[in-house]
Amino acid sequence: MPELHDIANEFIRQEIDEFIERPDERARIIGLFAKASEQMQAIAAALIDGDHETVDRLTAEAIAAGVHAMEVMDDGLIAGMAIVGIKFRQNFIFVPEVLSCARAMKAGMVHIEPILSAAGIEKLGKVIMGTVKGDLHDIGKNLCIMMLRGAGFEVIDLGVDTSQDRFIDAIEEHGANILGMSALLTTTMPNMGKTIEAFIDAGLRDDIRIMVGGAPVTQDFADEMGADGYGKDALACVSLAKQFAGKA
Ligand code: B12
């Protein structure tokens, strides 16, 4: 099993040592970073530090040097955000700090987006994506969108705080038959179920396939609310969409 000293970056080692207390989380995070290159660890460190300029520079350098966009995303940006999430939950940092980290994450995503979103030749289908009503988290949704576009889907992004009506209008307006909803708060998760009910009431439920995701969402929750699929990450989001489009 990887140990703390297997991580080259001193800042990351200190962060884990100081802030990651739960043994299961500690083992998971150490495993994540022990397999990441020093360059990816440096990107994660800058993200945790909320230093968007450094994330911007290091991500651009890594992509220019030929590092795969998925590696930058998983081992650099998402790995860094995993530590931020735990520090936030444990009240070691607060909303202003997390906003700086989110800004740094977005500075990195700017460089990976053109690669992951490079339009496929054949359009696989149209997907409507949005974060549900009351919820302002959009980083994970945006990653899903990049990956969907990269896989060849046309994606209409409704942004955050999306009402049921807006989801319904978008499906009708764009003639899309796949809907993806994201929620990061336990208080906004029920809005996914309410949106599904609204589609039933509007007589449109049978015309569309609905997928849901976001950190607190589970397969059980998705089944309970009547979604057609649950995805734990952006890769799962793409496979679901492909399955729905009959292109799996
Ligand atoms: C960044 C962040 C913020 C930023 C958001 C910036 C932004 N533009 O998104 C800011 C500072 C604004 C913020 C605010 C708040 N936040 Co916040 N935030 C986070 C944090 C640290 C990271 C979220 C993130 O970006 N993760 C990285 C991405 C890549 O992961 P992801 O979103 O899970 O997405 C992946 C998968 O879930 C999946 N996925 C996502 N969507 C979809 C959709 C589909 C269809 C599919 C298939 C898959 C899929 O694929 C993605 C890519 O792999 C989380 C901690 C955490 N553990 O998640 C807390 C967290 C979500 N926040 C939390 C809270 C409490 C809040 C606030 C209420 C704080 C406050 N007191 O004001 C506010 C709420 C604001 C609002 N109304 O939405 C809590 C929620 C707790 C709960 N049980 O509900 C968390 C869990 C932190 C904690 N306490 O542990 N937050």
C-alpha cells in the first residue's frame, strides 16, 4: 500500500498529514497522489493553494509537453479538489477559499476543454445538461459536458440553478432526447426527482432518457426517483449517454 513518503510534493504531503484525518480517506488520497507524476502533484498543490495563475501556467505547460488531458484532469485538477473538499467539510477552510480553488480549477479546465471537446465527426445525439434548482456547483457538470462533446455529443448547457420549466423548455426547444442533471447538495438532490415528475406531468417522460450525477447522488437514489441512469463521474456520464443514444 502506498505511504505518505511515496508522494514527492512536500506541500501535498503536509496537506494530507495536517488535514486528512479519516484513515479510509487518507489511504484513498495517498493512493491518488502516489500514482500521480510530480508535474500533476504540482498542479494539484497550486489548486489547493487557490493559485489560479500557477494552475493556468502549469496546466498549459503539461498539455504543451504532451501530457494527456485526462491525466491532467484526474491526477492534477480532480485530485487537488478532493483535498479541498475534505478541508471544506472539516471546516479547515471556508467558502472564500473554496471559491479561489474553484477559480484555479476553471483556469486549468480552460486548457483541457479544447482537447476533450474536440468535435467528433459523427454527432451521436443531443444532450441537455444543467445543475438543478438551488444549486450553484458547476465544475463537475462542466467536466461531464467537455467529455460528452469530446465523445461527439451536441450539448446544450443550461448552467446552474435550473428550474424544472427550464429543463422542459430546453428539451422541447432543442428536440433533445437525453437529459443530464447534476446536484452537489443533499438539499437540492430532491429537485432532480421533482423535475422527473414535471416531465411526467407534461406528458414528455417517455420521450427522453434521464441521467443524474453529482457527489451525493447514488444509484439507489437515482432508482428511487425514477431516473434512467446514474453516473459516478464524467466517463460514466459519457457511457450512459452513448447507451441512451444506442451507440454503446
Ligand atoms: C467547489 C465547491 C463549492 C464552490 C462551487 C464552485 C463551482 N463553480 O462549482 C462554492 C464555494 C460556490 C460552493 C458553495 C457551497 N457549497 Co460547496 N463544495 C464544493 C466542493 C469543495 C467541490 C465540488 C467540486 O467541484 N468537485 C469536483 C467535481 C469534479 O466533482 P463533482 O462535482 O462531484 O462531479 C463529478 C461527479 O459527481 C460526476 N457528475 C457531476 N454531475 C453529473 C451529472 C451527471 C448527469 C452525471 C452522469 C455525472 C455527474 O462527474 C463529475 C466529474 O467526474 C464540494 C466538496 C465535495 N466533496 O464535492 C463542496 C460541497 C458540495 N459544498 C457544500 C456546501 C454545504 C456548500 C454551501 C451550502 C456552503 C455555504 N455555507 O454557503 C454552498 C452552496 C451554494 C449553492 N447554493 O450551491 C457541501 C454539501 C454538503 C451536503 N451534504 O449537501 C460539500 C459536499 C462540502 C462539504 N461540506 O463537505 N461549494
